[in-house]
Amino acid sequence: MTESSIATQQQLRDPNYTPPLAKAVPLGIQHVLAMFVSNVTPAIIVCGAAGFGFGSNSPDFPQMIYMIQMSMFFAGIATLIQTIGFGPVGAKLPIVQGTSFAFIPIMIPLVAGKGVDAIAVLMGGIVVGGLFHAILGLFIGKIRFALPPLVTGLVVTMIGLALVKVGIQYAAGGVPAIGTPEYGSGLNWFVAGVVIVVTLGLKFFTKGMLSISAVLLGLIAGYIVAFALGMVNFGNVANAAPFALPNPFHFGIEFTVAAIIGFCLMSFVSAVETVGDVSGITKGGAGREATDKEIQGATYADGLGTAVSGVFGALPNTSFSQNVGLIAMTGVMSRHVVTIGAIFLILCGLVPKIGAIIATVPIEVLGGGVIVMFGMVVAAGMSMLSDVNWNRRNMVIFAISISLGLGLQLEPGALQYLPATLKVLATSGILPAALIAIVLNLLLPDELADESTEEVSGGMSGKGSGSFPKKA
């Protein structure tokens, strides 16, 4: 090995190193491709839950375009806060920020069927939740003991389970089509199936960029098929402005107890997950542990990026785990590479026509993509749970948490006599499951953990690693 190659390897592990532009630009765009679909999907899901019309002739269509546009723009802004930073804010690491799936189970009950006016409630919760998230940076390292793999794995699993119904509904034709002959038609499932098949084929039978961008390319394939079948309408694309700036309080802002509590609780979970992503980046890219300063800076940036997003009509931001894996695969630790990707996202967010084109994607095509993505969220949670020592104590905690969390989500009418605020929180699925698991894990005596696992599970065991779950 030559001295120059050793120096290059050392440079690649340095966050402050900038590769030549010919290499840095493609690497930055690759980061964007790896997260692009996941970044804009939550906005489409929330708009659909609120009852926005998906057709290009719908009066709500421009509002959906705006939220998609802001999802791109503020993902870029939040990423710049992480990579460049200012003062103690920002990890100054190659952390890609994007719209979080974790908050969707909280947002859907708050806006379900209430139209555009309900989005103001979300924005109030996002701003307060983001500020709370930033404050967590002061002591995030001291509360990690309360979230072992049993709790974090359960939380990630519940996020996926809370969302899989959305994927099926979209693939079948979307919520507005329920009760009509078109819902669940063979044509709808065929288009969604194309997305799933192409995604799986590219993921497992190709390498490099084709494999990394499998979901995006699967959606493009489904989009082409849908276009050939006459399911795509470009009516409003021509009317979209060529350039537009973010608009403060575009949807208004309203503060409710349910939204504030829900977003603050989910910010706690998101903050802990970000610690795991920061650790994954430093281990995979630089072969070292993350410093306390980096973890604190990342948490501050997470919260601040989310709060600013809420002011301008975008959804909560968080670090994206798929990009953590990309850093380990490429071996390039440069934060400036990710900065280039952030600039690309910002430029996309300033062009409403891009949002308008994304909004023309038929809901059945999106359904095929989110079935894969939400299923992977569940799988990621199960992977975290595989690190748990499945003794009687942990089985009891898991059983009660998932039974009540998932059960109340499936049957919200069981809590019809609760005040509206408590009902929204209790039927979200993820919040009751997470809180029950955390409390039981702290209160139940450790003596039960010493009992033989074989008495209960027939010998299935494994030591907890203390690792943190990957995000969606």
C-alpha cells in the first residue's frame, strides 16, 4: 500500500475532507436519491388523510404541491444545519435530514377528514415539538438507559404496524375510493404490483446505484405503466409556478393540547433514534464512537430543523438511516458531500413544478412503494428485538405493550368516553405502546430477568446489545 493511498484513506474518514467535485457531486446526488421518496411520501399521506383531493382538478391540489415542495426545501435546510452547523447546533457530520415517518401515526388522527384547515393544528404541534426536541440535547445522553432494545425495537415495530394499513388502502385506490367499485380493482393492484416487483428485482438482483435507488426506480416503473393506462393527469403541472419561496405560516398555526403532547412524546423517541444514527455514521464512516458534542449538536439540529419546518408548513425532520448505510458502503465520511445533496434538495424545493409532477403520481403507484417501505420499518423493529433476551420479564413487557397499543389503534371506539385529546393520543398506537414499555421496563424488578428463558420460549435467547434502532 503506497503512502498516497494511506493518506487518501485517512482523508475519506475525515468529515472535513472535500473530495474533488467530479466525485463529490455524484455522491451528493446519490444521497438525495436514497432518501427522496421517503422524504416526500409523508406529506402525501398526511394530505390524503386530511381529505385533500388527489386529482389535479381538486382545489386542494396546490396545497399538496406546497407541502411536497416544503418537504424538499426544509429537508435541505435541516441537512445544512447538521453538516455546516453554527455554534453548538449541528453535528458537523454527513447526516442527511428528511421528513420523519415516525410522526405519521400521531398526525393522521389529528387531521383525519378535516381538510386543509386541520393542518394548522399540525404546525403548532411541530413547532413546539421541535423546540422540545432541541432542549433534549441538553441531557440526551443521560436518558438512554431508559430505552434498551426491547423498548426501541417495540417502538419501531409499532410505527410500521401503524402504517401498513395506509399502504394497503393506497394500493387499492385510496381512502376516497372506499365503497366504490374502483376500490380494490384488479387494475389498481396490478399497478401497485408493478412497483413492488420492480423494487424487489432491483434491490436483490442489481448492485450500486440501481440497488440503492430501487424504491425510486420501482415508483418510476409503476408511474410509466400508470401513464400508459391513462391514470396520470398533468392538468395542474403547467399552471404551477416556475419558482416560489417558502411562505411563513402558510397553513396558519394553532396550538392544541393533543398535538403538543403527541409531538413532544414522539420527539423524545426521535431524539434517541438520532443518537443511534450518529453512532452508526461515526462507526461506519470513521471507525470511532460519536462524541458527546456530536450527539448533542445533532439533537439540537434535529429539533431546530423541525421547529423551522413547522413555521413554513413542512412536517417534522429527522436523520435518515438509509443514508447512514450509504456512508458505510461508500466509505466517504465527508460532510461536504452531503452538503451538496442538501443544496440540490433546496433547489428542488424552490421549483413548484417538481412538486406538481410528484403530486401527479397515482395513489396506487405510491401504495406499491409504501407497502415496501412500511414493511421494512416493521422488519427493522423486529431486527432490533432480536437483540433482546426473551425471558419472562421482557415477554410480559412486550405482550402488554403491543396488545394495548395495537389493540386500541384497531378499536378506537373502546375509548369513546375519553376526552377528545386523550382519545387521539391513546388510539395512536405508538404512544401507548412506547409509554407502557418504558414504564414497565423501569418498574418491573430485574430478578425476573435472571430466570431461564428456556422455561418460556424453548431456548430462544440473545443478549441485548444496547444498540439503537434504525429509522424508516
